[in-house]
Amino acid sequence: MAFALTLSELARWVDGDIVRGEFDLSLTGMAALDAAGPHDVSFLGNEKYYGQFLQTAAAAVIVPRGMTSGSPTTALIAVDNPSLAFAVVVRHFASATRQFTPGIHPSAVVDPAALLDPTKTRVQPGAVIMAGAKIGDGSDIGPNVVIGEDVTLGKDCQIMANASIRERCVLGDRVILQPGAVIGSDGYGYEFSGGRHVKIDQVGIVEIGDDVEIGANTTIDRARFGKTLIGEGTKIDNLVQVGHNVIMGKHCLIVSQVGISGSSHLGDYVTIAGQAGVAGHVTIGSKAIISGRTGVTSSLDGDQVYAGKPAQPMREEMKQQAHLRRLPRLLARVKALEEALQPSLKDPNSSDS
Amino acid sequence: MAFALTLSELARWVDGDIVRGEFDLSLTGMAALDAAGPHDVSFLGNEKYYGQFLQTAAAAVIVPRGMTSGSPTTALIAVDNPSLAFAVVVRHFASATRQFTPGIHPSAVVDPAALLDPTKTRVQPGAVIMAGAKIGDGSDIGPNVVIGEDVTLGKDCQIMANASIRERCVLGDRVILQPGAVIGSDGYGYEFSGGRHVKIDQVGIVEIGDDVEIGANTTIDRARFGKTLIGEGTKIDNLVQVGHNVIMGKHCLIVSQVGISGSSHLGDYVTIAGQAGVAGHVTIGSKAIISGRTGVTSSLDGDQVYAGKPAQPMREEMKQQAHLRRLPRLLARVKALEEALQPSLKDPNSSDS
Amino acid sequence: MAFALTLSELARWVDGDIVRGEFDLSLTGMAALDAAGPHDVSFLGNEKYYGQFLQTAAAAVIVPRGMTSGSPTTALIAVDNPSLAFAVVVRHFASATRQFTPGIHPSAVVDPAALLDPTKTRVQPGAVIMAGAKIGDGSDIGPNVVIGEDVTLGKDCQIMANASIRERCVLGDRVILQPGAVIGSDGYGYEFSGGRHVKIDQVGIVEIGDDVEIGANTTIDRARFGKTLIGEGTKIDNLVQVGHNVIMGKHCLIVSQVGISGSSHLGDYVTIAGQAGVAGHVTIGSKAIISGRTGVTSSLDGDQVYAGKPAQPMREEMKQQAHLRRLPRLLARVKALEEALQPSLKDPNSSDS
């Protein structure tokens, strides 16, 4: 029971107010609303789950400020952001998932010309670190990871299993690569000559700022020359493609399976939702939000929400969708007009009216 | 010629009836209809290939029941499902592709605290199996695979080259991971606080049922807490993204490059065709069929076919497409109406009429 | 300064004419127009950058023939194809990125029954080459790459970090695999029987022609039987999916995140832009161009540009898009017609007019 929390301890940790419940209520686990049992903490992070909240068996629920409903036997703690608050709970109850013990596993291959402090970094089994690479203190190189020649990694990075970083790329501090991510693959560049596509050497690099996270099997191409840039604090999901010479600002969110073509520029705090695509050589302004499956084919101003193919402001896209849904009635109205004007007018080719 | 089959042996193996041909016709190979030679078996599995069937040089063709056409010199065996029957032929003629010899390759790294029977499992070169992992008998861990701490694998699993399974995930029996698949990457979860995206620990796992297959470079995220669940018998193609806390039923088919966002639930026998996307927190009923490139943005009932963006029943989508194709004629009809009413009516802004 | 070039040397190398500038102008580096300094060469490869060209601080710029504008202090060299010409510059200035030293790293695992000449090939740390594989001279097998049994690789191939090639696949000469690419994963083939999806053995291979490049984390499935074929000179970008039994012609360009379903055939010089999808069992004629995010659901003739879902000739798609944009005005015109005919006609259900 070393992990047990009281309701009042929990409220203090998450900077919340106890709306209902005994101060010394003992909480020994955590779960989602529909899975929680009588000793678990849960949280209401999305109004979609309000129905589950009303029915939950959880001992206590972290709720948004102002919420007072739910079963009278369920303790409530009110906070500004229940999801963020619950992260504190998760960190408490989850057994530590990262037991960092520095050292180089004997099966890892670290080139003598690589720079790292084996008392402050961990290199896991089968990892390969090539000549000239520099690994910052506190960084953890996962099993079978490949770090190419002259790569620079900052402090406290986590590079997970089977990820690859090609030569000369530069990563900041606290960068996380999920398994299978590829940094610095060649940009897709060819010139057509003599009936063949001739490869254009891609001699630039990828540079990644501090606190960036890159998802599993995501690919980020190196620049033709110069650099592909991922700004500080940006978070990229799984299976995303970032083309060569893309410049991405700070604190962007790029959701799964998005593709960003070469030489496009994103401002700061841009959000691109799942499976959207951005053409090459366009600019997207800061704080723009591109909704899922949108196709961006030209530059877009910031501070707006976009949708559709080609991308347009969300309200235009919604109007167009509404017009589409009204088409059957429009057809009926035109047919009625034609009949009212008969016999002066008749569509000679009409087969659908 | 150890592999040669007679027509009557073949008919017996595939539970078929000889429609035409000599019982002792010798068959020594297999090929597609347009590539087969005079000693090969082929099959007619799709009516698209009926033209090739009429012209094939194959010695014998496995056909659907009722088929009696084709060259009189081509032997025919009639079965319920020619494609399934042909699988038997393939298994016979293909030289065994999986020669399973148990044992741990000396270059593999198996933590002393991992549990496996080296006389009943195979661990190929460069594979890494971390502390606490349990590997069921008959399982084959491919070259440079990484199996994280406390992972549990059932019996007779096949984990192919460079696949990664992160800590604590649980796989059933006979699970196949194609090369590069990633199981248990962190879910994409952040809270916005102080102008930055703060990572939410993802402490749950992925649980995969028996007889599941996961395609090459597909990524399945671990749950925030609790589990991401892939039901028994479900088959997932290459480059698919499955978000955190997704619950997928049994015997689903998820085709290449599909993305399923966090916390969505799929029933059993759901089919999602290529490049479709499913938003977060939605439910798709059992036996629903989502056609290729569909964008699912809200919950859908089972037992129906859907298409479009946003997804709607296929017949609605087809009507809408038909209306779209009729738009030019609708414009012409409206113009004709305007002319009939002239001079009482005129579109003052018209430049296209 | 061993790398310094004079303007006249550069003009000779790229087969260009000096439009402006001193023959002995010394050039010591290269950069993009907006990043170049007073000793750098740059190039104008895309008219989008004309504004940057007018403002560049570069010492010299490679321009298309006929261009004479820009600052009088900027030297100009005119060529047919500035981008191709600049590749020569890049190759000169970039420190050699590939220092090929033959030999097998002691941590690599090369099966005694594999065929390669260790004095002419390089096998990097952690790579695994299985029995029966043949590696052509000059080929470079990257760190932690896996080459399966009986794979054949031609001469001068580059297989980058963590790529996987499964058993029996055949690659030509000068094939490049970017990191994480998977060649020869099983095709997605099941038959439904007894309420379950039964795996159909995929016993064919992938065959890849000379001078093909395959992008990072791209997946190419082996044929059910026979072969999946990628023609000579074809270039495939990152995160592309190629299904089983696809036949792709020569010199195609397949851009990032495209999916090509099983058994489809592409002619030569086909271009498929980003995130497009091709259904199974269709044929696309030579020199067809499929624009980004297009959904190809039936066979298409060559020598045309296609767009939309379903794919149609680009001019049809553009007309349809134009009609869509005109819908609001069409509605207004129909409303005006109705009002002109009143009281003889009235839309009884109208709520939007």
C-alpha cells in the first residue's frame, strides 16, 4: 500500500478543490471511468464521457471546476484541467517505466571516435553509434538503434528501439524518438535527363529543437543542402512524412499519417490533424489549424481553421458541404419550375426529371 | 518430380470435382492464368480474369462450381472457393519457406531474466530480448527484433526482422508481426500548459489476441492507461496507425495506410479499406464496411457499407456523386429557364451563362 | 581552400555560359538564395524564388538561359537546367558523405553460406546476412540491416540502416534502400472460412530493377506467387505501400504515402503524387500523371493528368470543382426564378430561400 493516496493529498498534488468526499478516503489505483473500481481515481476529461461519469464505480473523480453532479457516493476534486491533473496520478501509480542505469551494453557498437560519457548515458544492446557522433549526458540509446557519423544529440534524449538517425543530423535536448523513426533519410529529389531520373545528392541535414517528440516509423528527410528544421517543442505523431527543406516552427502538433512536401514552411503553434497533406513550397501561418484529411495546395494565413480539398476556411467548406446536401432539393425545384413554364420550356435531354 | 501431383489427387485435396481432364494428368508447377505453362495448375479466383482463363496454357484450372467453359484441352476442377483451394496447391509446390530450427543465435542478446525454452523457440541473429520477457514455445524471433521488458508472447508467434515490441505488451498465440512493425509506442497525448505541449505519460499497454497479423511498419500505440486492444483473428495490413486506447474487435480487416485515432471502438468483423481514416472517440458497429479513403468523423452503425467524407451510407454517397456529375446539365436547365422568362428575369452577375 | 572554384571552372563543369562576372571570381561555398553569402554559389531553380534571386547576397547564381536580371554585382552562369547543374556544385563542396571502405564489421553476422567478397563489399555493424544471400561487389550493407535467405543483390547497392529484405527477393544494380524500408513482406491475403480469415501463403518474391530507389519505411509486399515487380529506374519515396503482385514499369515516380493495392499494373514513366491511392486489379497507362490525394478506382489511359475521387481527367475535375464553387449563385438564381413565377410556383419545403 506504499502507493495509496488520500483524497486530500491528491487534491493538494493536483492543485484542486475537494467538492465532495472524505479527506482521508484511500485511493489505491487508477482507471478510466467505465473500468474504475471502488478504490480507484478516475477523471472526466471530455464531455463525451459524462454518461460514464454518472455511472462510474470510481471512489473519486477529477472533474472540471463547476461540476457537482454524479453519484453522491463518488468523491469529486475540481481542477482547471482534469486530463493534465490526472497525469500526476498516472505518474504516481504507474510503476516506473524507465529505470535508467547508465552504461554501454557489451553487444552495442560504439566507435572509438564517438563522444559520450558511459557513466552518464545508456547504450542498449545492439545499438550502433558511429564515428564522430556526440551523445549528451542523460541520453538513452535504445536496442538496435543506429546513430550515424557525426550526429549530435543533446542531453536526456530517448532514442527508442530500431530508430535510425543518419549522418550529421543535430538533435537538441530531451528529444524523444519512438521506435522505428528515421531522421535524415535522403530527400526525394531527381532531375529528368536522357529519359532517366538522375538522383540529386542530398547533402543537408535535419536539425531538431529541444523537447521535440517524433512518432514511431515517422520519416524526416534531410535537406538538399542547408537543413530541414523542426522547431522546439513540436510534437509529431506516427507515420508522418516530412520532406526535405521543410521548416517547421515551434510547438506545432502534427498528427499521424500527415505528409508535408518539400520546402514548405510552417509557423509556430500550427496544428495539422491526421492524414492531411501539404503540397511543396507553401507557407502556413502560425496558429493555423488544418483539419483531418485536408489537402493544402497553396499558402494559408495563420490563426484560422481550414478543411477540404483544396483547403479553404472551415466555414466555407461547411457551406459547400451544406450546398451539396441540398442538391437533390435543388433539382426538384428546377424540375418544378420547368413544369410551371410548360409548354414554353422543356429539357429535351432530361432522363432524370 | 517428387512434387508432381495427379489431377485426381489434387481434386481430392481441395475437395473438388473433376469437370474435365484425365485423372492421371501430371501437374508439376503452379502459376497465374497468364503465366502458366502446359504442366501448371492455375485458378480462376476473380471474374476479371475470365478472359485470361479462356486463353490460358495451363494444364488444369481450379474454377468455381458451374463453370464448364474454357479450352477443351484445359482440365477443370470445380470447388466452392477457387482461391482458398489454390492455397493448398501453393503450400504443396512452394519449397518450405520456414525452416524452423530452435535455438538462440550467439549474436542475439537474451537477458538472463527473460523466460524462454531454447530447445523450443528460435532467436535469430541480433535479436534483443529484455528482462522479464516471456516467449511461448514454437515462437520465432527474427533478426534484429527488439522485445522489451516484461513483454509476454504466446506460442508459435512469428516476429519478423527489425520489428519492435515495447515493454509490458501482451501478444497471444500465433501472432505474426511483419518486418518493422512497432507495438506499444507511446500514444500521442499532450496537455497544453504555459505555451508548451506537456507530454502525458502513456503507461498502459497493447494487448493482441490470438491469430492476429500485423503488417510491415504498422504502428500500434500503447494506452494512456489500461490497454489498446486488438481482438482475436484481426488482420492489419502495412503502414496502418492504431492510436492509444483503441478497442478493436475480433476478425476485423484493416487495410494498408488506414489510421484509427485514439479511443475509438470497432466491433467484430469490421472491414476498413485502404487509406481510410477514423476520428477519435467514435464507435463503429460490427460488420460495418468502410470503403477506401473514407473519412469517418462520427459513430456508425454496423452491417452497412460507408463511403465519402464525412462517411455516409454508400448509397447516399453514390447519389451525391451522381448529383455532382449532373451539375453541368442543371446549370444549362437554369439558364434555359432564365431565357424563357426574359425579359422579366436576368441574372445580373452572370458571366458563365 | 582546396575546394575553391573559379567562376570559369564552374561554368565549364556545368556546361554553362558566363552571363556576368569575373572569370577568376573565387567561390568557396554553396547555399540557397536567401542564405548565401558573398563567397557562395547559389541557383535559381524555381520561379517562385525570383524575389529571393533579386535580393541574394550570393557571389554567383546559376540561372536558366535568357535570364539577365538581378543585382549587377551578382555573377550569373546560364544553363539549360539550373537545378541539375547545381547538383554538380553540391557534389564538389559537400564533404564526401560516403567513405566506402570495404570489409565486414566484426559485429555483423554473415552466414557462412552467404556469397560476398569482403574485399569489395562493406557490411556495417550489426547487419545480418543469412544463408544463400548473394551480395554484388561495391554494395554497402548498413548498420542493423537484415538480408534474408537466398536474397540476391546486384552491384553497388546501398542498403541503409535498419532496412529489411526478406527471403529470395532479387535486387538489381545500384539499388538504394533508405533506412527502415521493408522489401518482401507478406501480401495481405486471406480467405474467409468458418468465420475466420485464413492466411493465404505468400510464396512469391519482390524483384527490383537497376537504379531503383526506395524511400524510408516504405513497404513492398512479395507476390502471392510469381513476383511483385519494380521496373528499372523507378524512384519511390517514403512511407509508400506497394501491394502483392503489383507490376510497376520503368522510370516511374511514386511520391510519399501513396498506396498501390494488389495486382495493379503501372506502365512506364507513370507519376503518382503524394497520398494518392490506387485500387487493386487496375491498369494505369504509361506517362499517366496522378495528382496528389487522388483515388484511382478503375483503369486509366496513359499520357493524361488525373485528379479527384474517383479519379477523372484533370480538366473534368477542375470543371466539377468550378461548378461546386458556383453552387451558391445557382441557388440564388433558382430562387429568383421562383419569385418571378410567383404566385404560380412556390417551393413548399423551402427553409433556406
